[in-house]
Amino acid sequence: MHKKTRSILDELADISTTRGDIMQITENRAVHVIQSAVNLLQYLKENFDQDTAADLEKRLLNSIRTGDSSKFVRGVRRAKNEN
């Protein structure tokens, strides 16, 4: 007999949605996403020249707004090719 295995992250996600308050879950996810974005913006400013960092920041925000990550990826690839 073959048992279906699940990752620990799947198990934790299921526990949080069945036990937690939906507003608390939404707030926690938003805080994590926002903090990750802030960390990424800081990373861009520290590791790229000012013009490239500004372009990548603009592309990141535009990608989030439109839901299209390819816009940001194109900017990273272009910056990579310029270096």
C-alpha cells in the first residue's frame, strides 16, 4: 500500500487555516510579504548602482501591481547583461 506523504509546510498551512482566525492569517501573510519586499528593496540599493536599483524598484512595484513577475525578471536579466 502506498501512503501519500505531505511536507511539513503543507501540514502547518492546514493547521493554521483550520485553527486560526482568517483576519489574523491575512495580517500575518501581509506582514511577511511586506517585510520581504522591504528587504529586497534594501538589497537592490546595496548591490546595484543608483540608476539600476531605481529601475529594478520600479519594475518590482509594477510587477506586484500587475501580477506579472516577468517584468521584474527582464530588468534583472538586463542588469546582469550590462555587468
